[in-house]
Amino acid sequence: MPIDAAQLQTMTPDELDELFKRSTAGEIPDGEADGTVLLASGTDLTGPVAGLIHLVGWKGKVFDRGKGELLNKISPLGIEAVRANVYKEASWFDEKETIVLDYSDTSLVAQWIRDEIREVSPGVYLGLVFWERSKLLHFALDFNT
């Protein structure tokens, strides 16, 4: 059965880590994805926290596969800003192939951030956010909305 962002919100952080490990990188995406931050995942707080962050902060990402880059959709207006380079390489989490969203050379505000994503269902990606090499949180990208 396909997995969507709502189902990912019900999973604990350990379950999300296991799903990430079991998943393959998939193709580098192209186009616009709706984003969901998975803070306090597996608890009653997940939905309200994700909704608030989506409303006022981060709404998702817009990928350009041909250029190998993306822009984040931020603010209540969904402004496209905060660029990242996109490519495949070994994951910092488990050394298996992953899609890397690398801000180190493209953003002053996010230069210490590295995201890694893997496709967990058609058009749905589970992501990990790293600050330097420390894993901070999970997020979801849904290209089906």
C-alpha cells in the first residue's frame, strides 16, 4: 500500500529511520513537492506542529532535475529561496545511495545543512536533515499533491 505524508506522521523516529534504511534513493525528483516537517512524529503533537510550520515557515521544495538544484518554498507566501545542489552519493546515515540536498556552497543561512531523501512510495520521499554530521529531524516531500 502506498505511503503518504500523513502516514509518516504516525510513525516514531525509530520507525522512520528503519523505513529510510529499507528504501532506495529512487530518481532525483523534478518539480514541486509539498513539505511536511516530522517533529514529534508518532505523537498527538505531530499534526499540529507540522501544520503550524507549513503555515508560517517551510512549505516544501521545487526541484530542477536538469540543473541539479532546488529552491525551498518558505514563508506564508511560499517564496522560492534557499538554493541547494542536488545529487546522489552515499548517505551519512547508513552509507547506502541517497539523494543529497547540499546547501554548503549555495546558501549562507543554511551552509551547515545537508538533507538526504529516499523515495518511500511513488512520488513520496522521506528526508533526514543533518546539521554538519548530526541528524536533527525527519521530513516528507509529496510530489502527488
